[in-house]
Amino acid sequence: MSYYHQREQARRATAERLRATRKQAAAVRAAVRDRARGMTRHQAATVLEQFAGQSAAPGSPLAAQWSEWSRIHHALLLGGGTYDPDTDPDTDVLAERANQAILAAAHRTAGRVAELETLALTGQLSHERPQDGDDALLDRIRTRSWDAGQALGTWLAQALADRSGCYADPAARAAATVRLPDTVVAQADLLAALAATGVLARGEELPFAGRLAAVDPDAAADLARWLTQALADRARGTDSGPG
């Protein structure tokens, strides 16, 4: 199958998903408005608090719920009283804006999924740098192609170890350790520890690190910690000099 044929298939699949996403988002927002009927701003704020700490993927029902609850809460802050969807003057306009934002985010996500999958299957991931949110796409890509998912996991682990791309940001690295599977995080830790030994050639690949992390991520993490501690102990011994 040619690259362009793959892209056309991905485009058609994306269009179908976007239509389904739009229909689902409209239904979710309507359900939120019905539930919010008669609520005060304090009650709406209580519902919003339930979303704290949750990660909503672009285009997901959770994202649509949060967006509509946020809009309703803002409207109550400005107007006071209780919420009535039948007299909400901004329901149609703002709901359409929210819908467009959700669709645009879903379109970007679908495009990035197709791009990463193609790069993984053609062996070109090494020319790419991870972007914010790429780690959240790993499971989705694995369900489409196991081989692409494996290549992507290795690529993300190496980038996390090297702190390249978006992982130059400590906040992005912290978020990645939560979103990524334990096997990928353990592989990244082991690659970073091995690189710190200084015995690796620049750009040298270590496929055994991925195999070890896949079979026993705890063992890989333990080895990474042991290497890090051993290097730290050696550095302290060197700095202190002879007794």
C-alpha cells in the first residue's frame, strides 16, 4: 500500500470519526444542560470540581462535559439566579463554538496519529521530535498497529531519556511518566542511566533495554536506580580524594 493511499484512508477514517464526535458532543452538551436546570452558580461549581485532576482527551465526552459545565458556570457568575436552558440566549452560539473547538482538536489529534503511525511503520521516527501530547496517543496507535506502537514506545522512551523535543520541559516529563505505560517509563530510566555511564557512542541504540523493560519493568527500573546510585557513589568518592 502506497504512502498516499494510506493517507487517503486515514483522511476518510478521520472524517467519519469527526462526524461521530460532533454528534456525540452535541448529545453530551444537551444532557449537561438538562442536568444543570435549576442549579445555582455554587451547585455548578461543585459539579466542575469533580473534573479536577481528570485528563480529558480532545474530542472526548469528558472534554465536552467540562466545556459545557464551564460555560454554564460562567453564565451563572455573570447573571446570577438559577440556570434555565430554555432561556439561555447563548446556548446555540456557544455550543457551536465549543463544538467547533472540539472538532478542531479531534482533527489535529487524528492527523498526528496518522503521521506518527506512518513514520513508525516506515522507520522514520528518528527524524521527528516528540510534541506535547504524543505520549497520550501511544495506546491509540497500538490498537491500530502493534508494530507501530512498539516503535513509538521505543521512540518515546529514548526521547524521555534524552530529554529531547517537548521533554526538555520538566513538566512534560512528569506528565509523561503518568501517561506512559510502566514498560516505557522503565525503558527511559534505564536508557538514561546507561547513557550516564559515558561508555555509549553517540546515538547508539540499546534494543535490549526495551526487551528487559517489556519483560520485567520493575527489574529494569531497579537496574536504572542501581546504576544511578553507583555513579553517584563513585562521583562522591572521586570528589573526596584519598583519605
